[in-house]
Amino acid sequence: MIACLLDDSALLALGTGYPALSGFIVDAAAGRAVLAVPALCLCAAEAQRPGIAEHIGMLPVDIEPLELSAAIPAAQLIGDGVDWRIAQAIAGALPSAVHPDGRVVLSVETARYQGTGIEPIDPGAPGLR
């Protein structure tokens, strides 16, 4: 089973019917994938498209709260100059006790992750469909 994080760009694309991301939602509903949305990513998407958070909340995804264990590494990344919209996704993608192999970040704006050590996947990119 694949464990993925959806960033704000993926959420916005999903809201426009991005077929490759819709497939991940189907996989999650069928138990073939575990999808999570970092709270900061959801906030960023909601700021750009009011109402999308309610839509995302109805999907088979877990919303990861910005608790202390997430806030500290995200804040350190932001302090280092990482875009706040993706900081919690980066922190959540790193290997941890819960996810020893880390998690895959799904994003349609993969260039934002350059230099972070995270290699997000755009599921709609040529060669991945």
C-alpha cells in the first residue's frame, strides 16, 4: 500500500478534476493507498479557492493537524526559507517512526521542492500515466 501526502497544488488540481489524482482517491477508497493532507497545505488551497477544504474533507483522506510534532519541523523549514505552503508536506514526507520509508508527496508544482531533498511526483506528468 502506498502512503502519500497531497500538497496545496495537488488539492487545487484535484478540485478541477485532474484525472491522475482522481485515481489516487479511488485507490484510497478501495484501501490500496493511504492519503493524507497536511493542514498547512489545506490552508493554502483554501486561501486560493474558498470552499475546497469542505470538498477535501468529504474524500477518503486524513487531514494531518499542525500539532507540535509537525509544527516544529515545519517552522524550521520555513525559517530556512522553504515556502510555508509546502513546509508541512516536506516534514511529513521524511522517514519517521510511523513511516520509516517516508511518504510520497503528490504535487503538480514539483519545482517548488527543488533543494529540499524531497522529490515529489506529479501523477499526471508524461510517462507516469
